[in-house]
Amino acid sequence: MEISATNGSVPTGNQHAVGNFGSREWLVEFFESSGPVGFDVNEALELFAASCKVPPLPDGTIWKFTANQFRKFFATTHQWRYFFPDLPSLNYQLQQRDMNTTASYTKMQHAAAMRLNDTRNARQVNDGPLKAALERGLDMRDAELQFMKDLILEVHSGKIKAAGGGASMFREFEEALARQIDILSSSEGAVINGVLSEFVEGRHLTTHPEGGNLCKCGSSLGDKSVAGCLDAAAEDGLSVEHATGPDYSYATRETCFGCPNAIRLNILMPYWDAAYEKVSEASKSTDPFVREASKESLNVIASARSEFQ
């Protein structure tokens, strides 16, 4: 019998797991001779936390773990992992070949749910598919915002260095923080979290699938008007009027390098080092077209590598 993570109690007794993991949509499958087995993930988490003796919070209450918290944690962790393109774990979880396909689908489903429900009541949606789509969209957005906050703080502290046209975002944050400190005559520690939360609202930050750049292009006219990949798509005859972000099918290494939305980080240098070796090999090709293209690409790669030297 199959277990869905919805209602019921934690399985006990003679129930045992069967089948191959991942062969069905269920995380775990159990067989129970008496009939279907119910399984409540949140109840199981509560029992597990109790068995681990999770200490109480400062106010004496016990933190209530939920599956949704783990989804958000996984999504935020994945954003950091997604600096590089080898993502079998996430693709397996989402059953998608391409992260952009997944993100686009989630955004569309999320938008449909939001159109049918007022924002403040969004999490009270009763329709199953719409609620699931809404939660996926909200989780992805929460993860994106947390990723931006973490990265801005890392750059602010000097632990990570940023370059590229999109690095202006970090300078804008420093200016916003300085203004707030001046206005309130407060210390940085007293205002930084509030400034950070307000600063990231309405902003976007995604990772190029190849792993060399971050992109701050969102759906605003300002972002889209300077996006190199959208310019390239338009030159190819495609309509970009309703684009909601970058078009990675036109976001080549050369196009992104000069784009005002692109951000490069010193911790991404392994990508550029590997690209240099790969393109250097291609530059030895007997095909003159390949050699010429490689020369242009090597110039861009060399420029990127020199930014943090």
C-alpha cells in the first residue's frame, strides 16, 4: 500500500518498505495487510524532534518543525549549490531536466493561484493543485530573497568579492545602509537587517545555468531594457515584451560579460579557470571559424579572470 504524506498516523507494526525508491511519485511505499497506511510528515517530525531532545526556545516553547520549513531550507541551500551546473539532486527531486523550465513552470502556476486568491489569504487556498503550485512559488521566492540577503551580507563583510555591471546592486545596498544609519543615528548592527529586508523586496537574482554569472534581471522595464540576452533574442526576431527575466538560451558567455545585469563573484573563478582550459584547447582546432570564435571567447575569459587578481 502506498503512503501519501497527508493525514493519518506514523506507520507501526509489521509495515515494511517495498519497491524501488523513485520509481513512483511516492517518497516511501509500505505494505500493510490490513489496508492503506496513513502517514503525517509533520507528526513524524514532532516525534523525531522529541526523541532527539531538541532544546526549548528562549521563551520556553518548543519549536514546531514542519515539512514546509525543510522545503525552504532545501531551496535556499540549493541556491548556493547552484553556483555550478551539476544538479542531479534537484533535477531528480523536481523531475525536470532544466532548472529554468522548472522555475518558469512554477512561476506560471504560482501566478494562476495568486490571480484567484488575495495575497493575504494565499496560504489558505483549499484547492489541492493550486495550493501546491502556490506554495512552490512562494518557497522559490522565499529562497531567492534569502539567497540575496546572504550574498549581500557576504559581500558587505568582504568575504566575497563581486564584479560586473550587476555588482552595482551591492553598492546601492551600501548607500541605503549608510543613509539609514545617518537618519537614525544608529549603529550598523541595529539597522542592517531591516535595511536588507526592505532592499531585496522587488529585486531578483538568479544563477546562469552554466555557473559563471549571477543575473539580477527581473521583469522591470529597466532591467529588460539593458539585458544583453534579451537584445540578442530581439535581434533574432523574437518578442521579448512579456519576458519575466533573462533568456538563458541567448545568454552566451560573451553576451553576459558586458551585460549591466551580470554579476561575477570571486568564488566562481573555478568556472572561468575550467572554461579557459577548454577554450584554449578549442583554439588549436584546424577549423578557422572555431579558432576565431575561440580567440574572442578567450579574451572574455581572460578579462573575467583578471577582475579578482
